[in-house]
Amino acid sequence: MSLLRREEWQHFVRDVDWAFSYVDDEAVYPEWHSGTGKVPREAWLKWEEDYKVTYPEYVATQREKESAAYAVKAALQRSSSFDTLDEGWKSSTKMHFGGIALVEYAAMLGELKMARFGLNGAWRNMATFGQLDELRHSQITTFFGHEFVGKDPQYDWTQKTFHTNCWVPISLRNLFDGMMIAPNVVDLAIELPFTFETGFTNLQFVALSADALQSGDVNFANMISSIQTDEARHSQQGGPTLEILVEHDPVRAQWVIEKSFWGSARAFAALTGPAMDYYTPLEHRKQSYREFMEEWIIDQYIRTIQDYGLKKPWFWDEFMRGLDTWHHALHMGLWFWRPTIWWRPKAGVSKDEREWLREKYPNWEGVYGDKWDVIIDNINANNVEATLPETLPWLCNMCHLPACNPTQSRDGSWRVRDWSLKYDGKTHHFCTNACRQIWWKDRDNVNHETVIDRFLAGQIQPMDVSGILGYMGLTPDVMGDDPDYAAWTKDYVGRSATGLALAPAESEES
Amino acid sequence: MTVPAKKPRPRRTFSAFGDVRRMPSEYEVMTHAQNWTTRSNRLAAFEQNPSSPANLWFLTYRENSPLQAEDWEQFRDPDSLTYRAYVSMQADAEAKTGGVLEEYAEAEADRALLPGQLALLRCLYTPSRYLVHGCQQIEAYVGYMAPTSYITNAAGFAAADFLRRVTLTAYRTRELQLAHPDSGIGESERRIWETDGSWQPARRAIEKALIAYDWGEAFTALNLVLAPTLDDVLIRQFREVSRDNGDQLSWLLASFLQADSDRRNRWSAALVSFCVEQQPGNEEALRRWIRRWTPIADEAAAGLGGLLQTRPERGHDASQVAAGARAAREAFHARVFEGLR
């Protein structure tokens, strides 16, 4: 005799809602936490997850996964594989550990919120598994990153990043607070499990897992592919929620999708774009960032939202054009402001690498080549000093990333534009038209200070680069620098140089 | 500006632990300061307008809670539970549960239940999944709002434990329904939970606790008052009554669940000690909430005690049930607060 099949009894686990008598339903599920909006309360009775799981199944499966992931780690710990990894690849992992570990924890908080405020018992149960999954991801990522702190202090930022006011985590907190921890659970289920987990995390996890194997980092590939196996389960909360919202309030569904898609696209251009197109050694690159976006986001995600009866986002053309510029501009920004980040960004613009970039992005040379040439020539003239920052870039009031996106004018020239907006006596500046529009619609939540606003208001002292680095929590042992200037400048040694910065004494005279 | 030379001495662990002599444990490495909304020097919990609804909620119910501590990151779960340890432990526990369920199914034990015991299972045991789901929600809220990841994780595991209990109750509901199709089991639970007089004080308690939004009050209401009281009725005393009425399976299954309640009690007690050590004023806040929730819990226990008295062939006196639950809670509180003196 064996146990009863799950289908025989699971409806009892799912059927745990009741009608309150001693308190108001609105008090238990307040609108801004539960977010039913125009959807009638009873419509949520129909909520049903596609992927069913029970508690005993969950703990048994997860125990196996955990043993496997940690066994691989233990086996590799004895090898010297870490020491032989390319610096560019190591930078991708530092960025990942620092940029992701605590985001997994933020997702745990989001799942706990859905486990409390979700509008259907089955949904709350799924979220109870979801919070365990996200805890798993934060713990395994933190633990794997911790292993390397003795070898390289930049791995300290695995835990530290999001406790600082570095501009990168400010931008990411702004995004993830808004889509994972703070929103009502209906929006949250569409933003986190649906847009983020069925869409964008594929970029970081699938792409990076392939790159990790190519780069010989089996340990890292092991970790992230094990994490990815959990997504299918808890990301199921998005679909049923979206289905109900689309039926009763398609306008809101469209807006929630658009807002979270745009924010995610901006963040991943900063995080995944440089890792894929610049840090991963040329011989190990499988696809460009653009190609990967086309395959995983543009085709799959858009097909998915259209299946739910939604439209392509209104900013689609701006987004598509950005695939050729955003991450290249952000890469240049990350490299130039390298003392403000916790990894060693490699420029990745040797002749061969440029050839690859030109092939993948036909406009690359025209938009970015001349800027890199100025940097290259200054480095070859032994003037690294001239390539280090003296001030801050203008940050977008919506995504908090540098406003550095060039677009093409009618005369063919490329210029970085400022999208500004006057509101409440202040002029706000945005990196893109969509950032401006999203800010306007969501202004009650997102109207707050960028690092630039804080700097100009005198909150950062002293008002110079040392004050900025202190405010951002960067210590000298962690500040990023290029790991190997010669690697990408030696191809150009001896050519006639233009645009050299003058030595400080001469520039004062001129 | 220049990029200064690298510092020579290698780190042993995260700088968040300070200059520690002792290497932090695996539990501490994985748990410490994981929640960025609790970072020091924050203007508000969220990187948003300080007066956004989410920031105001956290300001009201977490930052301005009567429970205050100098440094919440110093709290430790006495079980040092990590995700890996949790799923491993519970997979073992569930394998044991599954084995027992199979054995008793093989023996067709449900067919041999005394009519009174079956009535008790119908009126008390199977409808309890609604109550326990409410506990699961409140524990999830405690985790969502807690001021440190050390508390959030413990609450997250406890919420999952409640789901474990709901799951087992659901499984048993189906088994009993199959063995006794005319008993009403599997059909009448919600009606009993919503209308049966014996359940109403417990339902009132959990509904009220769902809207106790100060995180400290939610923790106190559930982990210090309602759960210790009602677990005593629904786990310990139910187990004893089941044993006295020949229902060995219920007796065994309830004893398996006791481990989860004991673990929750351990970290809850440790959290009380921690709060009071951090700030003496916390004791009064906790005691005030305990006073508020005690009569609610006692009424709930008394209501359910009626079922333990009247349904089974060999019942326990209702007033004894209520007194036993009160005594169990008071003994727990004595242990919790005694450790402080």
C-alpha cells in the first residue's frame, strides 16, 4: 500500500480561505498591501497555480539539490581552479555576488508578503514555498561568495553592497524595493515572479551559467544552475495573477508589466550587458548581449504577454534602439568611474575585441570608438590619471543610472539627451523618455533624491571625490581598477594620438 | 585622483562582522544582515519617497514599534537553522511521517476508530487547518516585517512548518473521508470553523491577530500567546485524548508536529531574552501585549476544550483542558522571563 496521490487530497491544502466575522476583510487584506483594485474580491477564488507541489515533495527534492550543490563546491574547494580564472570573469562573478545575493533576500521578503497578503489560500501556500526558495538562493550565493573573501577583498561586497550608498546599489534598491518588497501583492506577483523571474533572470542565470562553464568556473555554474531549477516552481505565481488582473483591469495589467519590464531592462543593461560583451574573454563568448536579449526576452517574453492578451509596451522602439547603446554606454561609465565599484572592470577594447563588437553592433565604432581611442591614447602616453573621474555623472531621476544614452540625430550624429520635467518647483532629469514617463505616473512613490541631489544638497562631505567614495562605502582595498591596461591598449602603441589630456601644469597655462 | 595601493592583510570573513577573533559560523555567514531595508544610516526602509505608503507602514509598525534594540543583528536562533539544515531535517521528518501513514493505511486503522474519536477528528482535528493557515499567514507577516534577517529566517521556517501541519491535516482529511464517506469529513470543515460555537473564540483570536500589525505585537500574539496555548490543546492534549481513545495514528502524528512547536518556542524565547537584554523597556511592552492577548487565548482554549470533553468516548474535562493550556503557556512564559533575572 502506498500513500495517496497528491491529486486526491491537495485541494484541502489549497482550500483555506474563509469569510471573516470578527474583523473586516479590508482590514486583513488592506488595499495597498493586497491590491485587488477593480478586481472583484471573489474573482480571486479562481486563482490556480499550474505547477503543484506539496510540503513533503518540496523538502525531499530540495534536500537532494542542496546536497548536490554543496558536494560539488566541497570537491572544487580543494582544487586551485579559482586562481586560474580570468580577471574579467572574476569581475563578472563579483558583480553577480554583490549585485544578486541580497536581491534574493529581497525576493524572500516579497514572497513573505504574498504569503501573508495574497488573495487566495493556494497563492499564499505557493508563496510560502517561494520564500523558502528565495532564502535558499540568498544563502547559497552568500556562502559561495564568502569563500573568496580571503583571496580578494572585493568579494566582501557579496554581503556589503546593498548596505552602502554606492550608486549601483542605490539604483538597484530603487528598482527592487519598488517591484519586490513594497508593492501590493498583485503588482508584486506580476513584477517579481512574472516579469523578473520568467523573463529577466534567464539573462543572468542561463547566459552566465554558459559563460561560467566556458570560463572554467564549474563551481559558479553549479551554483547558478542549481538556483535556476527552483524558478519554475515559484515563478508560477505570476501567470494566474496576471490572468485575473487582465480579465478585470487590463489597463493596470499593461502598466504593471511595462513599468517592471523597463526597470529590469535598465538594470540588466548595467549588470549583464558589460559582463557578457566585455568581461567574458572573447574566446568564451557564445552570444552577444543583444543576441541573448533577442532570444530570451524579445521573442519569449513578448510572446508570453501577448498570450495573456496584452500589447507590446508603448516604449518598444526606444527599448529596441537601446539594445545597441545602453549597455555600451553603461560599460564605459562603469569603467571610467571604476573607483566607485567593487570589481575590476576590464575595458575589453583590444583590436580583436573591437572587431567582435563591430560585427555584433554595426554602430559601435561610430558611437563609442572615438571615446575609447582618447582613453587608449592617454593610457599609452602614460597618463592614466586623465582617465580617472574628478566628478560625478548626471544620474537619472527614475532608474538612478548615469544619464548616458546616445540617440541618433537626423544629421546622423549621436548625442546623449536630457529628458527633463518640471514638477513641484524642481527640474528632474531622465536618461530616456520612458524613464520620464514612468516617473510621472509613479511619482508619489519614486520621487526621491539621487546621489547627485544628495551631493548638491551638501549631504555628502567633503564635496569632492574622496567624500563621494567615503559616502559610497568604498575602501581603498576594494575600489575597482582595470586589471590589465596593457591587454587592450598594447595593440595601439605607437600610433599617432589625438585628444591627449595635458599634464596639469600645462593645462593651467593654456 | 589616484587609486591607492591594495591593503595586504587578507580578510577572514565579511567586514560586517567587524574585527572578530572568532570565525563566524556557517549559519551566521548565511544569515547576517541580509535584509537591506534594515541597513544602518538609512533615511527610510525603502529607496523611495520617504512618505511612500510602504515607507510609512514600515516606519509605523517596525521602526516605531515599542520593541526597540540597539543592534538587532546580534540576535541568534538557538537552533542556528539554515535553509540546507531545514530541508534536510524536515525531509527526514516527512519520510518518517510518510512511513507511519503507509503502515496505518495498510492496517486500515481508520476503519477501527471509535465513533466518538471519529467525531473528535471531524469537529476538532480536520477543521483546524483553517486556524493553522491563519497562523502561517501571521508568521509570514512577522518574517516580512522583522527588524533583522536573523528573525525573518526563523519566522520563515516557522511559517513553512505551519504549512507542513496544514498539509498533514489535509492528507488525513482525505484518508478519513475515504474510510468514512458518510461522516461529513472533507465537507463540513469550513462550516464547522465558521459556525460551530466551540471554534468561534479561536477564530476570533486568529482573525484579530491577523490585524495586529505592529511586528512586535504580531510576534507576541502568535508566538508567545496564541500558538503556545492552542498548540497545547490541539497537539499535546489532542494527542493524549487520541491515545486514551485508541487512535494511535493521531497520537503519533501529533507527537511528530511537537518538534516544530518546540523549535518555534526556542527561538521565540531567545528573542524575548534578547529584547529585554537590549532594552529593559521592552519587557513592559511584551508583558502589555501578553496581557492583551491572554484572555483571548484562554477563551479559545476553553471553546476547544468542550470538544475534547464531549466528543470522544473517553474525553478530558473541558475546564481541565483550558487549565492545562493556560498552565503550559504560563510555564513557557516563566521560562522565557525567568532567564532574564
